[in-house]
Amino acid sequence: MIYKKKEVTVEAMQFIDDAEALSQLSDFMNKQDLVVDYANQDNPVLKIETPDGMETAKVGDYIIKDENGEIYPCDEESFLNTYEPNL
């Protein structure tokens, strides 16, 4: 799905911890190797290499690809308050 923010269009996918969703997320992230940390089995986190260094996303967070193709995480509440579907 495509979303927009004040005339800025981004692509985004929600981090869901299941095999099919992770495969789709890997494709979305330009085949970046996905590293999911299961140290806390109830709250896995996705580690994402961003231009600012390694960041993490919790299940339910959105992974955003901006106009330049840069990938970064955004928590669900902030994402839903900032972006709307660009239908």
C-alpha cells in the first residue's frame, strides 16, 4: 500500500512476525537480510540497517521506504497519525 505525508509519498509495510509476511517484507526492503531478534519470545524485534545506523521495529510497527529508497521504522501510532492511504 502507498501512503502520503503532506505531499510526500512513501511506501510502507507493517512488521508482522510470520514467514510469509517476513518474505514480503524482505522483498520490500530491497532484499535486505532480515534480522529478527527473539531474545524476548513474546516481543520479537526487527533490526533494520538505516542511513543513521541500526534501528529496531516492534511487531506492528511500520517499515517505511521514502522517495530516495531509504528504509526506516516508524511506530504504529505515529505512522497512523502522520500518513493516510493515497488512493
